[in-house]
Amino acid sequence: MKEYLHILKIGGNVIGNEITLTSVLNTFSKKEGKKIIVHGGGKKATFLAEKLGVSSVFVEGRRITDEASLEIAVMVYAGWYNKKIVAQCHTMGMSALGLSGTDVNAILSEKRPVNPIDFGWVGDPKKVNVSALNQFLKDNLNLVFCAITHDGHGQLLNTNADTIASTLGSAFAPFYEVNLTYCLELPGVLKDISDEQSVIDSLNFNAFQKGRELGYFHAGMIPKLENAFKAIENGVAKVIICGPDSFPANGGTHIFK
């Protein structure tokens, strides 16, 4: 039987709440097997941009990343939040290594095409340096990834953290029993966005496609679900979308092929 690899993607509202973040990391620290944490930090980046007089522009919930926005994203994601999470991991007995996609050429990305929307310096992951990262895991290091990658030609790229989590899960699926969890502020995928009690316990791809056509899912949840199903399709053993309260009991929405 393959060894477990747990990948936890932490949402922005979880990172922004000190008590919630500590609780989630404490639960995660108790899981048996190798561990990877993936995070963004968009709200903090937007707040800092405002203080610096840099406009934040979004299209369909996605940030347009010009040069100034990229500098801020790198400072917040690869700097403040990454090292904050690494420091907290150490207090819980998890020997942690903070990484971006640039370190050891961990995640190579490609700049997103400018059509139909020019998102600027935004990248989509293309290749994971599994060999180097697996050596870190074998050395019992817990990896903490921020949402910054590179194109192999010296250009940093802002990259969706949900996609990074799915990409890492897919890359390691041949070698580990990968469990991927998206932990966000909501308790799971909801039937009714205004009712947090309406959690869908399980969801397969056909039900997702039908619900999407009928407009059941909140627009911000659709990219997470797309990444979740892509991970399942690529061999990830288990994908769960949950909230901080349901995380300890493996609650939330379980994604199936």
C-alpha cells in the first residue's frame, strides 16, 4: 500500500483569521503521512495594494496581475504569509520548508494567453519537479507552497492556489495515496449559498455538470470544483471541500469521479 500524502489548500479567510488558522494547522499536524500545505493571500494583497496606491482589478473574480500587482503578490504570498505559516508549523511539531514554484524549479508555469482576457503576469502550471520535492518529503519536511511560480525564463507568475494544489496532487498520485483537502470559510459545497446548512455531502462529475448548467453553484466555487475533479481524474485518491469546523471530522463535500 502507498504511503499517504495529505495536501491541504487553505483559503484566504482561513489564513486571515489567526485562531482559525491555528486550529486548522493543529488538526493537519496530526495526520499520518507526508504533508503539503498550499496557500494564497489575495485579500492581504488587495489591502496592501490599496495602501500603496495600486489599483486591484478583477475579472470574474480573478486578479489582473500587472507588474506592480505582481510585486505585491510576491511580497505577501512568498513573504509574509508563507513564513507565517511555516513558523506556526514548527510550533506544532511539523518541520516545515516554505517554497514558491521558483525554488528548486518546483513548479514551471506558462503565462496565460491574452485572449479572450489578458490577465497579465498570471501563469498556469505545466510541470512539477517531483524528484526534488519528493526528496524533501522523504527527509520528513512538510512543504508549504505559496501561489507564485515561474516560466523558466526568469519571469515570476501569479498562479491560482487551488490549481497548484490540484497540480501537486496529480503529480504525486503515482507515488502516494494522495488526499487533497480544500479548506475554505464555507462548510462545503452548498445547495443554497445563503444557507450554510445546505452542504452537499458528495458530488460526482455528472451531478456537477448538471448543476452547473442549471446555475446551482456559486461562481466562486466552480473553479475549485473544476480543480477538484481534475485531481480525481488524474489519480488523486480523495478530494474534500470543507470548512474549518468540518475539517477535523473529514466532513464537507466529498468529490467522486
